[in-house]
Amino acid sequence: MDAMLVSRIGKLRIICSLPLFSDSICIRRQSAAEHGFTQVLMSLALAPKLNLASDKACELIELAIFSELPKAYLGDPSYYLRQRHPEAAEMYRQVRGRLWRETEEAMHFKTSRSWSLYGLHELVDAYSAMLYIEKECLLGNSYFLSERYRTHYHRLRRDALANKDLSENHPASRTEDTAIVPDNFAVDWLKAISFLDSLFDESTRARLEGGIGEYSATFIGMTEKLKEHYRYKGWSFHYRESVGEHTFQVVFLARILASALGLNASDRINLYRLAAFHDLAEAYASDVIYPVKMREKDLGAMHVQLEENIINEICDQLGIKLEHNPFHEAIVEICDRFSAQIYFDRELRSGNMHFLVPNTSMQSVRDRFQQKYPEVFYVLDEIWEEFTNCFVQNPKLANLHLAMNEQQKV
């Protein structure tokens, strides 16, 4: 496991397996990647409601994409320990700041140090955790009942309603010898709270009045259900991967490409929207596995149209406009198939020989797009080589590594 930490994909794979609320008694565990998925979607929805400029909106979304990655080193520190012992909380803050900077260096990009944006991100983070606690309560987990309306989000909400500023020092700033530069913009905290509350109220009303069907058509309903939908239905697998985890991987890969390709803020936001929403409608329309899509063309076409209609409806409700830029759409499709390559690799290394088959979906996008967008494949091939090289130091894994590389060429 330690060998994977030096690679970008390795960190991603670790947080896809890392359970949050690890010091709680949970019915349905949620991984750090699934939590990151929720934060990304909420940040994408919130940014236009606050009329953030493109550069600020982009920085907020990229904080959501990045913030769970340092947990690949740190794990999920005990929330209750930090609540009861201020000295432990301060130590964790210092360690998190150092690991945040180390992770930025490993990723080859830096996140915003804005106090206002980081405070806004913390509000989204707390909201995402509140959604998880609410879900556990609805599933019948009595251990969470006493905290249902006393979450960190509820505390931040009370502060905002009392006109307090929720801006917060970025954790990495605690370990940097740089002057603190005041933000040149203010966040409307009441507006942020009002919008997040409206999303929650909409999903609650739909669930109570129309059941799971109506709930599934709301933005929060889709977000939560994608953590319950698993890919590769009916296949033999060792590690289940939710659509939420998969989507987070696609957004994460898009983030790496956005920096490597030097995209501007507006293009990045559109790319992240396309990546985050690309499977959102599966919560309502369910999923059709890849082999069936290839064989049953009419069924596949019907699902594509249905999913497009649902996503357009959600975007209209949120006031978001998806720009169908061919380059951005190609990046998302390539990252989607590259995520499947990561999953195939994970299953193979766990000893699941059912996945020792050619990854035809990745090869299909390579055939279609490599000549037109060679720079995309250059970056992805580089991070793939960085990742696979982590394992060849072990002689026992060298033969498997060679076999898998040969299989990819078939």
C-alpha cells in the first residue's frame, strides 16, 4: 500500500476504499471518494447561486475535488476525539496542513488559499456530512438520532443566521511562511444557507409525498442514490465500486488534465460540470452495462436520450448551462473509460481473473480520439506508468505487471 502513495492514481484508489465516520456505528459506510463526489456536486450547484466570478467558482470546485486526497495519508481522524480534546484537534490541523501541501506537490497543482472560499468549502463539506447522517437516520440507525439536528452544518447554519462570517484559515496556510492577504470579495452566507436548505427541503418533500420515485428525481436524491448504484452489475468482483466513486474518479482525472492542458477557468468549470453530471441520470434511469449497450443498440440509444433529458431538467432547475464543447466531451468520455481501466487493474491485482480480458472500452476511445487529442493520452499514459511502476519493485508482482501490460496491447 505504501508504494501506491507516491502516485496520483494510488492516492485516488486509497480514498475510494477509505471509509468515513470510521469511529461510528454505520449501516452503510461511505468512502472518502463518495463524500468528495457529494461536495463536488454541491459546489457546482452553489457557485452560480452566489454569482461567483468564474475564477472564484473554479477555485471553490477545485477545493471540493482536492480536499479528500490528503486522507490517503492521514485516514479519517476521529471526529469525537477532536471534539473532546482540543490538543488533538490542533495537532490534526497541523498535520493536515502539512499533508495538504505534500499532496499538492505530488499532484503538481495548488489550491486556493482564500479564507472566504475555504470557509464556503467547509460549509459544503459539513452539509455533505449532514446528508450522510440524515441518510443513516432514515435507514434506522438509532446511534445517529441524537446528532440528527446537531451536526456541524447546523452549527455553521446558526452562525450564518446570526450574521457571523464563516471564513476560515486554509489548513495549508498554517504551515506556510507567507503573508495573509485579505479576500477582495465577500460571500453571502445567508444566501448560501438558503440555497442548501432549499435542496434539502425539496428532497424531503419529494420523499414524503411521492416516495423513492419522486425522491430519485431531485438533485440530492440523485446524488445519494448514485452511492448505492454499483457498476458491473452481475459481474464477479472483489471490490464494489459505486457510480458515485466512479464519477469522482472521472472528475479527479479531469482536474489533472485541466491543469496539464492549461485550460482557463470557464473551460474548467464546464469540464467539471460535464464530468460530474455524466452519470447523474443513472440514479433515475438505472444503468445499462457496457456489453448490453454495444449489443442492444435501440435500448442503449433510448437510455442515452432519457439520461440527457433528465440531466437537462436538473440543470434548468439549478440554473446551470452545460456547454457541449466537443473537446470537453471527449475528455470526459476518455476519463470515463480510463476509470474503468483503473477498476480492471484493481480487480486483477486482488486476484480476480474474471477481469483478465482486454479493456475494449478504453481501446475504443483511444482509436477515436488519440490522433485528434494526443495530449490527453500523453498525460493519462504518464500517470498510468507512474502508478504501475509502484508495483514492479516487488519481484512477485513483476510478472503480473508484464502480463497486464501485454493484455492492454491486445
